[in-house]
Amino acid sequence: MGRTFKSVRMGSQEVANRWLKASRALNKEDQIYGQRLAEMVKMHSSEAFYALDDPLEAAVFSVLIELLKESDLEKNEKKDDVDI
């Protein structure tokens, strides 16, 4: 017998796929951002599987982690430019 419920990882992958599909409805300039969000969801779906039991929560958690990483990278780059 197969599973009767989906894992969080599978659910978050489905969220990413829906977000990717939804991004096609955005105007041309914004489509790349929708695609990027979907990519971000997939980056941490395995890790989020261990701590979270809601696929949407796992998806949002993954996106927020990636956004914070990008923000820190930008801050560090600006700091390095000032130090030079």
C-alpha cells in the first residue's frame, strides 16, 4: 500500500510548482521574481521537513531563509566597499 498522506517535502515541492505556474500570470518583468521564489522553496524543503508539518509553512520558511541570506550578503558587500 502507498502513503495516504503527503510528506511536508512533497507538499512544499507542490507549493513551489504552483508558485512557478502562478508566476507565468505575472507581467513579464515580475515573472523572474516568481520563478526565483519557487526556486527558493525547493532549496530548503528537505531541511524544513524535519521541523515543520505544514507544507506552506515550510515553503515560506525556505523563502525567508534565502531572503535573509541575500540581505546579509548585500550588507557584507556594502561593508567591504566602504572598507576599501
